[in-house]
Amino acid sequence: MNGEHADTERPTIALGAPAAPNTSGQYPQPASMDSMADAAPTLLGGLRRFFGLDIPPRAIELRFDTPRPNRKGRRPPLTPERAHALLGQNSATPDDYLKALLGIVGDLNRWPLDAERRLALLESLSGCFYAAVAPALKDLVAEGGGIPESPGRREVLELYERCAASLVQGYRALFAADYARSNFFYSRVRGRVYRCACRMLELIKLRQRLAGVRYLRLEADAWRTANTVFAALRACEPVDRVLDTLSLRNQSLDRRTQASLRQHYVSLSTYGILDATAWPEREQIAIDVYVNSVPHAIRVLDYDPRLDPRPWYLYASCYDDGAPTRRPPDDTRHGATVLLDHHALAAHIRADALALEQAIIAHDRFRVPPRLARIEADRRTAVAYLLQRNLRVGNDWTDEPAAAEQHRDLRVYAGFPEVRTHLLAIYSRDDDGRVKRSRELADLFAQRSAVIGEDDTAPQQSLWFVLQDSQDAMRIRTQETRFTNRMFVGNLLAYGFGEDEVRTPRIGKVNRIFRPTSGVVMLDIDYLASFATPVRLSGCAAPHPAGDSDPTLAPISEADLMGEPMTALLIHHPQHGWGIITPPQEQLWKDAFVCIRTGRRLTRARLGEVRDVTGEFCRFQVVSAALPAAAPSYPRPSAPAPAERPPPLPLPAG
């Protein structure tokens, strides 16, 4: 009885802490052999994770230099609080603040510190830097740019660039040290490795923005770092885990408060996909605002050599020192390769551009696509046009050989007002030479990029040198100084070679700007028309033609005009026919009926496709049976000029 009672009252328990009764007051039953066998793999898995045996091998070599810290120079502050105090002592001006920050980061990169302390300081300093630079950069580009670049602006942007590069260097050294650890120690710092990688790519994106507003390439070292870091982590870690971003401190440039390593990396490809050199500086921020709002806009896929290239494919290899290219790699020297597919982005851009055009025609702001509604209203139309236009095959800014340069006495009149004034001079009667004398200074400026030089080389270097000249475009190069005539992307131009040709100028626009080296600037000019004449443009009521006659031939009178007339240019292209160039506006849009006034003559027309939208003008096709079918021509200097201003169109009589 005692033995049975003892067996009943004293339960058998597993080794370890004494068992406690469950909620019903009963003690747990002994573990079975099956349950102990099930626990063995779990215990083994825990041991493998503890020693880092399950971590994929880190087989990709980093191949970037990380200088070894030493104790030379000043010791950096050892806490974020001390760093903030030092920065506060230099907060009189933004430049002093950033110079102090640059000095602290430089000291931090040179001094040996514990990894956790180094990361804490880098995180704190990066947040301070981003919060200071993001709003300042947005305000700076809103002031306008193009060429020439003022010395003050250049110095500020170069200071921003040095700060960002120094912070990237700090994160890169920490990343490389952790990446090279054994599996046992690497398994304990995986979170830090991922954070360093995200910060590097986010700061390199900021460096890309800084280079973009100056029309420069992102440095090769920055591209090599971004490509290598992403390829190395993608091979051994998940890259879709989101972390807080630096833009959490200020959302002037990026509204995302969280992003993954993959999102940071694909963000670097957007400037190449949409050709940032063809965007005015103040619109470039819209590239990221739009792309970041498209879900899965750019997919990162494994590269398969058997896959045929597509227009929406880009290729990026591990050790590339440049942006993703549209050509697949031809060998394995560049390491692991990924494919970036932006087909979804292209589809969203085309759909949103069409929806915006329909909203403008209907004068219904509630139909504006949500992704474009994020853009300021006065820039939305230009941004939509630039997004759609620059999806085509990207531009190659490969430096032209010196032998390709030609000086052909190119003369350029820049800006809508200057182009119109030059055209009025061409059409005007100048019996006493007064108009010609009044245009002497403008004609002198047209021959060179700058009349005033900074040194004795200016008379030669400020000439326009032609690198390429085709039926549709021209590429030119010149020296850039502080006296260079102002030009910007989207600038309207009238140009020609020599005195005779500039009397019958071509009409074009600045399509791209690029600075291959300091003091040198290259411009791409798009050819828009072979003929232009100043006119006045008004809206007019829809006609009621009799029978099947063309509505543009219906009689028109002053009573049919609507709204205030605007200054415009009527143009003609040999292939595309008639068009109209207006100042920036949305009152008159596609399919609207308009009245073209030349002298005392009124011509009814209908606006066709939108061909161009920039910060300086809008360009439309024009459809009208009243316009001559034959190509028009400029008046000859010896021919008698008409008396009216603005001049009449070369229209058929009647």
C-alpha cells in the first residue's frame, strides 16, 4: 500500500527546475521518448544558429579600400550628445555647421573606436546632416540653375558632397569590418551590417541628387560601392527588410520614412532610366516623388544570359563603376549581375500622362492621377511630359574626340523673349538701319557663349564648338565661366550658322546639359522648326460650319474671340507641319479652337497633339485648312517688309 501510494503521490519529472502544477492542480506527465526526439532537432537548430553555421557563405569580395584607423589627429567626440554640443557651437550659419560636421566625421573615420560607439555616432551625425541639407537643397534648386553655375552655389553643393562622401566612408569601413568576420561573430552583427548598407545607399542617393542638380555624373567610386554592397548582401541576406530612413528627419526630398535595401538600390537607377540630364534642376526631385509612389516600379531579377534584352531592361554588375546599362555584360569580369526591369514603371507613366491630359481638357482637377497630384500644380504638366518623353532609349554622353570639334560660326539667341525680338527684327522694315543698330549687342552675344572672359583664353574658348549636327539635333560644347550667357533645360532658341543663316534661323530648345569636367559644358539642342513668326493667340468659339466644310474655314470675327490674347510663335517643321509655341499655360489645350492674329488678319485653327512642355513654353501641332500647304520662308533682306507689327503670315490671298 505504501509503495503504491508513493508511486501515485510522487510524480516523475524531467531534469531541471521543479515542475509546477497546472491550472487543474495536476502535475505534468513525464515527457515521452517521442517528444524528446522532436526537441532534438530544435536544440540542434538553435546551436547551429548560435554558432552561425546556417548563414550563407559571404563569397563576394568587396574590393574597396577602407583605410585603417589610427590615433593621429584629434579624437572625435565619444557620444552623440557631445557631438551635438560641438555642432551647436558652430550653428551661426549653415556652412559653419556643415564644416564642423565634416571635421567631426573626418576625425571619426581616422580614429579607432568600438563598433557600437562608431555606429551610434555615424547614425547621429547622418541624421543631423540630412536634416540640414534636405530643405536647403530643395530651396537652392527652386531658385533655378542651368548655366552658368555661380561660384557660391558650386561651393555650397561641393560642401554637401564632401559631407555625404565622408559619412559613406565611415559606414563603409564599419560594413567591411563586420562583413569579414567569422560566421560566429557575423551572426551577432547582421542587423548592424544591414543598417550600414542601407545608410550607404541612402547617402549615395543624396550624392546622386547633388550631382544631378549640377548635371554631373555620380562618381565612379560611389557607383562601385553601391553595386558591390547590394550584390554582396543580396547573395547572403534578405534585402527586403525595411528600416527607418534618414528622410524621417526631413521629408523635403523623400517622403518615405521606411525603406528596404532593395528600394534604396533601385532608387539609384531612376536617374538613368529617366535621363536626369534632360530635366531642369527644380523638376528633378519629382523623379523620386513619382517613382516612389508606384508599387514595384522597378523589379530586381537574377540575370539570365539566355533572356533576350528588352527596352525596359537594365543590367548592373557587382564591380561596375557606373550606372546600370542597357547592354548585358559580355563577360564575367564584373562579377554577379542583376537585371532591373522597369516595365511596370513605364506602364504607369503612360497611363498617368494620358489621364492628366484628359483632366486638363475637361478642366477637372479631380481627375488628376493621384501620383501626379503629389507634384506642385504649376509643374505637374511639365513633369508628366518629361516622365513620358524620357522613357525612350537613354542618351550617351560619351566625350567626343577633339577631332570632332568644329567651329562653324554658330549664333544662338536664347529665351522666348529674345527669340521673339530677333524674329521681329527679321520681319521689320529697317530703312534707316535703326533696328540693326539696336540689335548689335544681342548679335554679338549670340556669336559666343560669353562676351566677357575671365582670362586671355576667353575669346577662343567661349566660341560655340559643334560636336554633332544632324537633321533632328545638335550637340555643342563651350567653356563655362561666371560670364557665360544663361541657358537652361527647356530654353527656347533661335540659331543658325553665319550672318546669312541667322536671318533665317532654325528654332530649337536646350534638351540636355552635361558638365564632363570643370569649366566645360555640353548642350544638346532639339530641332523644333525651320520657320517661325510672332503672332497673337486667342481662344475662340467652336464654329458651326455649313454642310461638310472644314470648321477651320468658317468665318471668324472679333466677336468670336475669348479671353485675353497671348504672345505666341507660329512655327513650321518640314515633316511635322504647322505648330504653335505659347508661354506656359493650360487655358488652351489639345482640341481647343483658337484664333491666330497676324496683323489685321484672323485665322481659325484647332490645337493638335501636345509636342513639348517646358518651364518656358508649350508647343502644339496646329490644324487649319486656312494655313498654306507649301512650306513658308523668311523674308529676304532686300524684299520690302510689311508695315504691320506683328507681321502677317505668308497666307494665300482671299
